[in-house]
Amino acid sequence: MITVEGLKPSVGKPARVSYLVILATFVLVGWFHMATPLLAALFSYLALTKLHFLKRGGKWLAVVLFLILLSAATYVLGHFTAQTIRALPEIADKAIPSVIEWARQYQVELPFTDYDSLKELGLDTVRNQSQYLGGIAKFARGATTQFLFLAMGCAIAIGLFLNPRLEIDREKHLIRNNFYSLCCDHIAVRFTTFYRSFATVMGAQILISAVNTVFTGIFALAVQLPYAVVVIGVTFLCGLLPIVGNLISNTIIVAIGFTVSPQIALIALTFLVLIHKLEYFLNSKIIGHRIRNPFWLTLLALIVGERLMGVPGMILAPIVLNYLKREASIVEVGDQEAPRPAPSS
């Protein structure tokens, strides 16, 4: 990413312009729902930097490797999506009778009695949440646009990786430290800090999700859980969402367990509880030591991100939170007395 060594934090005019630029970027991304291309660019740039490990061939070799991996990932994701679309109705058909029988045995009252009533319950919920229905319809209409946004994000990342300079003709300026050049320097620092926040947060989240996926995959194969492709794919993808991702993947895995028997579902639930105890340890070791944000603040950021941009907003939320913390922590405001709480009455 673009770096400017030795540029000290300041609040001068060029620095203020750079803060306004990054603020305007966040506002425009939220207003026009551009989180998808932003995430595509960030993930692509992160992949390109990791692939740039060979001096022979330089950056172009990293780009070629990236395009090969991108093609493979697109194929795998398409295969997983097709498998999931076919599997979810089958899982519901097989799991619901087992769930109903288990509920009757233990006298648990459920809001549905069969698949049709569950489907009707879901439709009623969707009808009552018109904003989600509109969002789904809008997403369906704009699927091609989202694909183009993904491609544009990848192209931007490749261009930035090959030539990270924000100002390409700086040496032609008569005044070396002109206002425009200094603004470019500070804008470069803002976006470098934001990228580092992304690399810190998502790097840790990907590592935790990968560990979680490996153990879950071993468990699924050991107990011969059906729909193993769905289990592994959902575990990894949902693992990229802090907090709420586990709830989604756990629900699907337990439902798959019910397609075999209530006993397998209980074993799966017990395993998931144990694996998430391990995940809490990993969170404290991997994420906690890097980010150090309180749980409630992260959860609040996730809620705001979801309301603004949906699932991509939830992925961006902890990244923006970490970025704001980084930026605020390097600005010196002089000797200020810490605020004191008002005395209790």
C-alpha cells in the first residue's frame, strides 16, 4: 500500500484535507452501498501482497498467481453455492420432522408443526419486514452490477499493487512542497492506516475461521455428517463475520445433525460449544492482543454496519472501528486533564 515514511501526525491544512477525504469515502461507501467493491479491492490487495514473495518475476508474477487463484476460488464458490441451494430445502425437509418429534418428547412448544407451517412463518416474517424484502429484490435485480463491482474492485487492487503512487508527476512541479503534493502524502497515510486496520482485523478473523473450519470438517467427517461441503463452506464463510457468523453456521450444522437423528444434533451442538470455547481463547490471543476493543463496542459497530450496508457492512464495521482507534491514538492534543465523572446524587 502507499506509504510515506517519516510523515509525522499533524492537524495542519493538508492533514485536515486528508481526514475530510477519508470521511467522505466512508460516507459515499455507505450512501451508495459500495461496500462490495471496497471489500473486493481490500481482499485482492491483501492476496497480492501475500503472493509477492518471489523476486524473480516481480509484481507481475504475483498478479498472474492472483488471477489463477481468483479463477479457482470463483469456481469453488460457485460449486459451493450450487450445492447449498440444492441442499438447504432437503435439510429442512429431513430435519423438521425430527425437530418436531424431539420437541413433543420433551414438551417444547414450537411456532411450527411441519415444513409448510415453517415456510408460512418465514413468509409472514418477511412480509412484516418489508425493508428486507425490498433489499432482497433489489439485490436480485442488481446481481450483474454487484459482479461488475467485484471485478472493478479486483482491477483497482491490481492497479494499486503495480503502481501505488497517488501522484505520478510530482517531479514536474515547480514547487516541491506544494499544497497538492502534501495533501496526496497525507491522503496516502490515511488509506495506508485503513488498509493496515483491514489486514489486522481480517487477517486475524481469517486465521480463526480457518482453524474453526478445520476442526469442524474433521468432526463432520468423523461422525459422517451429511452435506459436508455445505458444513465446511458455511463454517468458513460465516466465520468471517464476527459474533453473529457463529450463530448462523451453528444453526445450519445442528439442523443437518437433526437430519440424521436428535442424538447426532446434540453431539454436534456439544462439539460446537467446545470449539467455540477454543475460539474464545483464539480471540483473546489473536484478535484481543491486536485490536483490544470491548465486546459491546464491536457488537454496536456490527449493528450499525448491518443497518447501513447489510452483510458487507458487518465485515467492514470492526475494520472501521479499528481504523478510528488508530487514527485517534496518534493525534496529540497537548496536556489535557482527563474528564471526571459527575458526582452521584
